[in-house]
Amino acid sequence: MTWSLVFHALEQGLVFGIMALGVYITFQILDFPDLSVDGSFPLGAAITAKIIFSGGHPLIAIVWAIIGGVLAGGLTAFFHTRLKFTNLLSGILTMTLLYSVNLRIMGKSNIPLLGKITILDNIKSLLPSFSHDQLTPVLFLFIVLLVKILLDYFLSTELGMAIRATGDNEQMIRSLGVDTKFTKIIGLCISNGMVALSGSLFAQYSGFADVGMGIGTIVAGLASVIIGHSIIKNGSIGWMTFSVILGSIIYRATVMVALRYGYRLGFQPGDLKLISVVLVVIALTFPMFRGRIRAIVASNGSNGMENK
Amino acid sequence: MRMNLKKSTVFMISSVIFFAVALLLMSGTVCAAPLKIGISQIVEHPALDNCRDGFVAGMEEAGYLAGEDVIYDFQNAQGEFSNAISIAQKFKDDNVDIIVAISTPIAQAAAQVTSEIPIIIGAITDPVAANIAERWESSGNNITGMSDAAPNEAQLKLIPRFFPEATRVGTIYNAGEANSVVQVELSREICQELGLELVEVTASNSSEVLMAAQSLAGRIDMFYIVTDNVAVSAFSSIVKVSLEEKIPIIVADPTFVPEGGLTSFGIDYFTLGQKSAEKAVQVLEGKLPTEIPIGKLEEPEDLKFVINLDIAEQLGLEIPLELLEEVDSIVLSGMSWNREK
């Protein structure tokens, strides 16, 4: 694997890492299986593409994308908390209606952004001595770390604690006088805002927005969260959020490996999903094997002792 | 007074009836009630939109003006096959004169719902494989129209002419799209005959295309992109990799050459729509759909040869002069320049 491929996997791992952090907030912290993600990711991309395409500043596009995502999360929360729909249905409804909303925003199914000024070009013009290849991973790393630090801080505030407690034990925290409807609304808004930010950055990085680009976002997000958690067992918030980003990078790297080397093992192009899943399973079971191997080594050692 | 009033009322009513009947008779002979045509496509997509617009333009050329002679009912299934069925049922309930089915699932749904209303297909790659027609020459049912089967052979034969040194061709497609799988299998055979190796990667969704394109860098001399919905939705991503890694793109659909492809020798979906309209006109003139063969755009005069000179310059390529003499259209300084045929 050449270095440029490693960097490409890293860049995409970081961009989708923000989305995975959003998924982490709902699925893990809030214990709310929010499927609106498949709609809010392309929503962020759609808003960004529309604004940049019509000549707006990329930074403004990013801000509006986040606002759009927050509103989408708010809508899911509204369905769930006010209209009393189940959490799954609320997410599905938002995801479904966002398809039409995204089409409305873009006015067509696909907006190409090649040749338009994106945030990457803005940064490049500030630092002309560096190339795109050098700046892109650094910029994404910076943004992801910024998001992570803000999120870590937020989750340690009183409100953040209340959100975490809502997911851990809703009845208990409600008996303490916390409005769990409110904590859910805030959690969903932040989560979808982050997912939309991820969509916005991905649109600028990959050069297009498309109504179909959100399909399967939730799967990638969940996979990243789970891979990360299985590798880093430390339960503190700072490590958990770090593990999610790491999980996202590993997930993208496995896809890259499957794309690049799958054929050497006799796989057909259509087997891509299968190879990715196999690689993910290996990544997931690796810590278990490590434990097993240790246990075997340890028991062999003790057996040896007894025999003596 | 009362009598007079009654008389005048009777007179008025009878004269109104007389005029109404006269009007009805006149409209029956002079201009029939406008035709109702239901047009449906599976998803918003530049190629499918062009096909639809081409159909309307083709009808207009044949003298069927939109809004006057024809009332169109445009529908879109928004990517969901279940919607395709509902739309077909709506067309049947509305008793439209013709259904125009753009894309395979729409045609399958329409064929499922009605075996009476004539169905004009547009942009269906292989109607026989899709099980909506018995043979290309005659569907054996209420279907006729145009196929958008890409002329893969003509396109791949361009490669040695552009790049005599090339040995490896990379393609990106969605393994879940039957239409793409057929094209890739065919391309593999043609590549073998031409002494080329086809390197294949897949992407099941437009956000995966970028990584698929990146994974091909260093393994291929050029991209060949078939008419795959996922790959063309993320065409900008492929262009990004093309420019970064200096790998030219040959694209099956000429619509995408101005977007950053180097060249195409392919079907113009607008022309395809116009040709579908010709089939519809034949049906309106009284022919049965079974009597009208399903057409393909294969003749060189129906295909469009496009070269993007901006991209050639960015990739540092020199286009052989004899190829430039054959082009129908070039892209230069961000503009398309067409040559009269």
C-alpha cells in the first residue's frame, strides 16, 4: 500500500469519524437508535453544495450545514418526545422525509463541486507553500480533534452528565428531577449536527453532493463505534471518543485494503462488502484472541509448573 | 307574463343545449381531446431527465404540443420500487393513452400493472433480460421503445487509438446493478480481445466511489466508466482522482465529458428520448406495439463522440489529429462546441 493510499484512508476515516461520533452520542450515550443519520449526512452535503455552488463562502456553508443537521435532529426528537413515536420510527420518518428535503435544497439529484472554492482551497490559499495532499489530512485531523475536545468538554458539564445519565437509567435520572425529554432533544440535535458537519466536509473533499450518498451511513457509523470500543477498553469519555475516531479510521482502512488487495485472494469485485465484514470481524475478535492466547500461555505455564 | 317567461327560458335552455352539442361535435372533428401521457422515471438523474426532456421535444417535433395536444403527467419514484408500482396503478386509473417508462424497474412495474395501455420504454438496457419483452424485434405484448444499451465495444476500441501503450483499464461499478454487471462482463471480453486487462472495483453507494477510485491509482492506465448509476452519481470524485493521479477517464455516457471525463463515444440520452417519441408517434398513428421493434442507438450517426480538450491539457495529453477530425463535440475553455453533422 503506497503512502498516498494510507493518507486517503486516514482522511476519510477522519471525515466519517465526526459522523461516527454523532452516532456514538445517540446509540451509545443516549441509548437511542437514531436512523435519521442516513438523511442528515446527505443533508449536510446538500446544503454545503448548494451554498458553495451558488458562490457562498465554504465556512458559511459549513455553519448552515450544521444548523440543518441540528434541526433534523430536533425533528426526530419532536416526533419522539412530543408525538410519542417510538425512537426507531422517529428516526425512520426523519430520514425518509430528508430525501425529499435534500432534493428540494439542491433542486436536482446531484451537484458537482469540482472547480469550486471549498474549505480545502481556503486553507490552501492561506498556506500556499503546502500542497493539497499535505494539508487535507492535517486540516481534517484538526477539525476532528476540535470536535472531540468540544464534545468531551460538553459531556463533562452538568447538561452533558444529564444526557449520559438519560441513556444509562432514564427512570432514575427522571426521579432526580431531570427533564429527559430535554436531554434527548439536545443529544439528538448535537448528534445530527455533527453528522451533517461530516457530510459537509465529505462533499467538499469528494467534490459532489448526491441524494443517494447517505445510504448505509448508519452501518459505517455503528461499525466504527464498535470496532473502536473493542480495541480500546478504557471507559472514560476522552478515551471512548478517541476510540470511535480510531474505529472509523480502521473501518475505512479495511475497505481500502479490501478494494486494493481483495482480488489477489481470488475475491470478485462484488465480494467487497463480504471482505470488509470479514476484516471488521477480525478487528473485533482480535482483542478476544489476544486474551485467549494470553490465557493459553498462562495455563501452559502453570501446567508446566505442576509437572515439575 | 308567466307564459312569456317560460317560453324565453325554454328558448334559452334549448339554444344553450344546441350550442353545447354543436361545440362537442366540432371539437370531435376538428381537435380531439388532448392525449394523456404518463411519464415516469425511477429517480432524479441527469441522464434520465435528459431522456424525459428528449421525449417531450420529440413529441413536439412530431406536432404534439405539450399542454395543447398532449397533457403530460410527470412522475418520479424517488428511488423506491414500491412507488414505481403505485405510479403505474395511478396511470392505469387515470386511463392514460400512453405510458412512458424510463428505466427498467419502472417498465417492469408498468408491465405488471397493465397489459392494455401501450408502454413506451426509454433507457432500458436489456428489455429481454428484464423479462418485459419476448424478443427485440417484437415484444409480444404492449411494449415498445428504445434501449440505452451502451456501445461498449465502440467505446473500448477508442482506447488503442488514444493510448497505443495502454495495458490496464480500471472500472468502478455497483455490483448490485444488473445493467452494470452486464456491461462490465461484456467489457472484460472486449478488453481481452484488445489485449487489455480490465481491473474492476465496486462501490455500492456514491460516497464509496472516491475510495474505490483512489484504490485504482497506480494499477491502471485509464478509467472506463460504464453507465452505472452509483459511479456516475459520484463522477466528480473520479474526476478528482483522475486529475490528481493523471489518469484519463473514458466514460460511456457523453453527458459526463464536460464534467471532467476525457472522452466518450456514446448515447446521448436526449436523442434517446426523441427516438422513443418516434415510437410513441407510431403507436398513436395506429400501429400495435408488437409491430414496432425495440430500438438501440448503435449507428455512428446516432452516437456522440466528445473530447474534453481542457482535461487533455490538464493531464498533459496530446490528442491525435485524426481523432479530432471525427469528433461531434469538443469541450474547450469550459464550453461545449458542437459540430454540425
